[in-house]
Amino acid sequence: MINGDQIDEIVENAVGRGQAPGVVAAVASGDATHVSAAGVMAVDGPPMQHDTVFRISSVTKPITAAVVLSLIDDGVLGLEEPVDTLLPELAGRRVLRRPDGPLTDTIAAERAVCVRDLLTFTWGFGMQGAMFMAPFPWPIVTAVEERELASFGPAMPASTPDPDTFLARLGELPLLAQPGERWLYQAGSQVLGVLAARAAEAGFEDVMRERVLGPLGMADTAFHAADLGRLATAYEGGQVSDPPDGQWSRPPRFPDGGGGLVSTAGDLIAFGRMLLRGGAPVLRAGTVAEMTRDQLTPAQRAAVWPGFSFLGDRGWGYGVSVTEWGYSWEGGSGTAWANVPDQDLTVVVLTQRAADDTGLPAVCDEVRTAMSS
């Protein structure tokens, strides 16, 4: 049974302690849903509302995975299918001998990248912790920044190029690891968006709307905010990082499947309930089971490079983190989504304060912990 008073208190206390200017939290179990809102949409701005729109950053990833998995369910894509046919820019990969080494010091990839590699983030390209702790920028990090790919950081709708240009620029770069060897964060979801668009012969947001957003009634989820009056102001380090008329105020050239969506608590509850209820009308039940179990092999877990903090004791499914209590993912913009299957529980917490050295605002975990204890 949902304790709405407890949720209200947690959310109000989080705002009172200064965790974020405003918070929206939603909890669903069975046919009941409770939504709490506290604080403001912007400092000195209007009150936070239940249907306020947030930049959900990496909570985009599970939705992107569901789009691709629906294409697999329908036979449009194959899980073990090499991506070279649809993504010829990624054919004939080279792999860096050392991830921090010169871009010319490479060896040939041992095999082609397949769809499963992208879904599990083991395709050989992405973020790892050591690249951010190095005394000097790694050549691969500099190359990604120069090409404006946003593959090693948050989505940048105002500067990331269109999908074809994005993939052409990405194809100029070597991989950091052999396909299937290591878990590396972020870039797999970006490529999945391009793959889904080419497989369906339509724009990625159109594919997402046809296969996931439309069937679930997720009308407020998109790659830009249609109603800027409902878009919360984003903050980082106490400063405005994106105002309502900023990067998410217009359609981007690149619909970033790794972190580009805006959404609401209600829409994300709908997505979570779909998965807990067996996937209909989006996915098959067996597909949901595969999506939400740990897909990493012991060898892949052992190969995670030192300094990588994203995994910890978690596993990774298809676009979701897998834990002992369920599955979830968080967004660096200050958002969190989780399903706890044993309790038929979906939890969504949305703030507009980005993660810092201490992590996400504590309320992102406090609501789930309170409801699942």
C-alpha cells in the first residue's frame, strides 16, 4: 500500500534542506499512483507541478532500449545481427592498443559489432572513469569533444550534429576495447537511436513515438519540450545550466538516445508499469525478462577498468541497471526511475539539480528506499 503522506514528507523535507529547488516524486503499486510535488520550477519561479517537464538525461536509455527491443520482437532487427549493414560507418573497426594512447596506435577488431553489444554497452566504445581522472586529456576524449559527439558527457542538443554526420564522425575513431570485451558507458545508446531509425526508415523520435510513447500515452516525452511554460529550469553547481528557452526548447538535429529526452513523472510511471505488467503493448514478456536481467558475463565484469564507478555491485541488462531488488537507472540531471518487481512498485523522482561530487540529490534514493522497506 502506498503511504502518500510519507512521500509528501520526504519530498517537502528534501526541498527544505536545499537538495533542489523543486522535486516531483511518483510512486505506483497495483492500480494506485501517488504523486508529490514541492518547491519551485526555478529559483524565484512558479511552484512545482505534478506534470512539470524535466530533462531526464540517462533515464532516456531504458526507453531507447525498449524501442530497439520492439524492433527485435518484430523481426526488423536481430539481437546477434552485425550492425555493419545498417551502419556501414562502423564496419572494419580498429581498436586502440591502450585506451589513453595515440589514435594511430591500433589493432584490428576481432569481430564485427552486433546489436547485443550495443544494448549491453559492450561494443567497445564509451565512457570509463579513468579518462576523467587523467592528468592530461586522452587523445580519444579530445577527438570526441572536437567532433561534438557528446559521447563522454551529457546530451548537448544545441551542438551535436545530425545522425548521419554523427555516425560518420564516430566512424573516424577507433574503439577503446574489442567488441564484447568490456562494459563502457553511454555511447551504445546513442548508436542504438541511429540504428533504430535506419532499421525503421524513419526519424528516431517518430519510431519511438510509434512503438513506445504512443501506445503508453507518454504524450509529454520527447526530445524537446513542446510547452516551455512546463519545463523546469536546470541547475548545476548552484548555477542555471539550461533555462526553459535553452537547448531543449526546439527539436535537436540529433535525437540523442543516451540522454536527450524530456519527460514527466506520469509518463515514466507508465513506462515502468508496462515493464512490470509483462511488456504489453510494447514488448513480449520474454523480452522484458531478458532486458531486466544481468547480461554481463563474469569475464566482462572482471574486465571493467579501474576507476569506473558506474557499475559498482550492479549488473547491466539492456539499457537498465540490475540490482538485487530490481532494476533502474538514473540521470545526471537529477532524475531517477526504478522498478521493484517483488512489490509491484514503480518509483520516479525528478529534480532539476544535476549530480555533483556527492552524487544525485539524496531524495532520488530516499523515496524508493522508504517505499520498498
